[in-house]
Amino acid sequence: METVLIVDDHAGFRSLARRILVAEGFDVVGEVGSGVLALESARRLRPQIVLLDIQLPDLDGFEVARRLAEERLCTATVLISSRDSTAYRRRLKDSPALGFIPKGKLSGAALAELVG
């Protein structure tokens, strides 16, 4: 069972994402609402996957993804946003994240497909 840290500044979305992923066989080991807390939690929890919102109140998701990769804090980072991927096309291409899932299309299958 793959472990997941959910990072999003909206508690309601974190709760929904947890329910979706747990129901589809993932082990959600934590939920946090900021980039700084994401890095601290990843260091402590060592999740396999970090599901990471792009728009956070402190560091943006691209910066958090870069730091996660630099410190090798997880096996895979997957970016999420309520915006379409076309809003981030160039930044997604340059990011160390494995991929992107629009929040409205989040599912265990979509996450599993990206992380292999």
C-alpha cells in the first residue's frame, strides 16, 4: 500500500482527497495546508507520494516540488490544481513532479497511473 501526504490549503479538499484515496487503497499518512508544513511533514513521515497543490499560501507547489526532489523526501510528487494544466504548461514541463491531476479528476486510478 503506497503512502501519501496530501498538501492543500483547503481543509475540505484535503478531507475529500483522503476519502477518495483511502477508498481506492492508498494509505494517507498526513494532510497539511502549506508548503513549509509539507516539507516538514515529508521529512518526518517519508511518504512515497506527495499530492501537492500548486497554489499554497507560502511557497508555491513548484518550489515545494523542487525542494522535495532536492532532498529526496519522497518517491513521487504529483501536482494538483483547480486550474487546468494549460495554465502551468511551461512550469509543469520544468518541474521535477511526475505529473499533474486537475482536482476535479482526482482518483486513485489517476494517481496510480502517474506513479506507476
